[in-house]
Amino acid sequence: MALVHVHGIGNRKADAVGRSAALRDELLRRHLLPATGHSPGALLSSPWWGELVTEPAWGWASLAPDEVESLGGEGEDLLEEALAEALADAVAGPEQRHAEQVLTATARVSLQRAIDLLALAGTDDEESDPGALAALVAFCARATAYWAEKTTEGARGDGAAFFAWLEDLEEDDEFLDRLHDEITDWERRTGRGPAEAGPRPWESFGVEDVLPPRAVRAMHRLRALEISVRTRPLVAGVRRWAARPMALLMGDVMGYFAERGTRDMPGQIVKRIADSLDEAARNAKLRGEPLVVLAHSMGGNIVHDVLSHFRPDVRVDLLVTVGTQIGLFEELKLFASSNHEVPNPRCPKVTALPNVDRWINVLDRSDPLAFAAAPIFAGAEDLVFRTGAWWAHGGYLTSCDFHARLARRVGQPT
């Protein structure tokens, strides 16, 4: 396995790990793996360490569960949160919210947010065809490229104020058809085309003549889900209490540090991540490909602990940390490798890890759980990405725009 993804907080149950993992992995195959020189058949590994953290004795009774809503993890809750946020931003009043205009209303505020919402809605578990999600991601990747060049990645504007053609649309069917036509026309005029060659991997009938089936199914799924979201107080769907994610972070952090063990006798979590890195390193060497590690949130802290102390012999070509607390934890000297004498006049930063060739750290300034690394660590590259989500901590890895930008950055020199 040439790419290892290490998940973040709140993934205590298997279903929380798997629901949006397919979208995340397909986006990685579409963007980051090619950018790092991997072959199309490169394998992904996602070691699940959440099950190894000690469960709370009273089952989170301290959170007052009747008053707070769940973090959402990576399943239907995440889609509901994204939809509620999109509706809150895109719609002026309840009387204007129509199930036929979920994507259209969102696009009038931000076309890229509508693209990301479409991709997220397409991550249902009922589709057995492995190529169906790939076709949807390919369409969303083309749409993201169109949006990025037209708006200079949002710098020149977005939504109906920039894309005048959005004002003429009344239903999401029209929006998807028109988006396809705009992309196709842009590709024809610029000499660009979809990466896939050959016939379309879907049947043609009506709207499916221009779109992969999952895009159409995602649209219908959004229509049905919009009704349930609209029947709840919209603010409740958008403004989640922060108590649960903060408690999950505290539980995972304290549980990990209490049980991480020593170099001679590592704890279960350290051993699981180290074993996954070892297997990926062996596969990368056999295939002649680089070893890439992508870690989110608490997963980044664990990976840093493993690479800096427990397994400094594992060599990583590219480390990408997203929404992590590595900088904060080093300031508090919580890592096994932390040196309390740093910083000092002769050594203002922690020395770069000799076994990591390149480290990119991504944060959204509106993410309360994301911290910078470059002021603390030599060699770290801090990059800011605006997810556009209220709960930004969960908005990175399912964003088409994030993956496209990351792939481009990886192809650029440090």
C-alpha cells in the first residue's frame, strides 16, 4: 500500500469510518495519487485505531445527550449538516425552499459548494458497481476544474454573481444539464477534455444522457433529504453544539497518551499504525512508488509520535496532515520525542524529521481544532484552505476543491 490514511477523532464505530470513506478514497485516487507518481492500481490503507480507545464508563452521559447533536462522523449526519448549511446560506426564506432547487440554490451562492454537495450525496452504500462512484467523482473533478479556472479558484467571485447562467435555472435537473454543457463547452474551447477516454460507462436516457447515474441519484437523494431537514428548525441543523466533538477529542487524546506505551512495549494504537506503515513501506518499495501518509486531526498527532519516536526507521516521502493539533501538542511538550530545551537561541524550532522528505500541514482558520506547524517545526509547510463549512473540522477530505488544490500543490516545489 503506497498511501496510508490515518483517521481523526470520533471514529469509535466501524460505520463511522466507512460511510464517506469511499468518496475520500476515490478523490485520493483521482488527485493525490497521480500527483505523487502512483500507478492507477495503487492501494490505500486506512488503519482503524478508534476502536482501541477506552470507551467512557457512562457512555458519554456527561455530554447531556438530549441537548446536543452528534458530531456526524462520516455518514448521513454529515450530509444533513452540509445540506442544512447550504440551505441556510442559499435561501432567503422558508417559502423559497423547494426540493427541486437544493443544488441550484446552493450554486447561486457558491458553485463549488454545490459540486461538493453533489459528490457527498453520491456516497450511498447501495450502489454495487465500483465504477459508479468513480464516474461521479470524475464529473465533479471536471466541474471543479471548470470552476477553478473561471473564478481563479474563487478569487474573482462565485455563485450567480459570477456565473450569470445560474439565474435562468429553476430546477436541479436543469442545473445539472446546464453545468455539463458549460463544462463541455469550456473544455472544447480550451482544448481540455475529461481524463477518461472511450465510451461513457453509463446508459443514456433523458438526463442520464449527459450525467453518470450517481449524479442523478444524488440529486434525488438531496430532494428527499431536504424535506426532512426543512421540517426541523434550520438553526438546529446548522449550529451544532461543540460539546461532543470537543469531548471526543479529549477522550481520544487522553486515551491515546495514557495507553501509547514505550518504544520497547508500544501500546495497541501505536502498534496498529506502525504495522500499517511497515506494510505500506514494503509495498511501496516493491512497486517502486513513494510512500504517502495522509493524517486527519488526532491521526496526525499519532503519526508524528510514531515517526518521531517509536519508528524513526520508517521513511515517508510525503506527509500530509489536515486539521491537526501537532503544533499545539509540541508547544505543550506532549510527544514522546518532545525536548523541553527547545526552543532556545541556538535552536528556535524543532528539527525536521529526517525520515520525512516533505511535510504539508493544512488548516482552516475557522477550524477550532486545527493548528499551524511551521512556526514550531523546521521543514513544515503550512497551507490554509477554507472549507466553507460551519464545522470546518469535518469538511476537508470530502471536498473536491481540497483534493484538487492539494494535488496541484504537491506537484510544486517546496
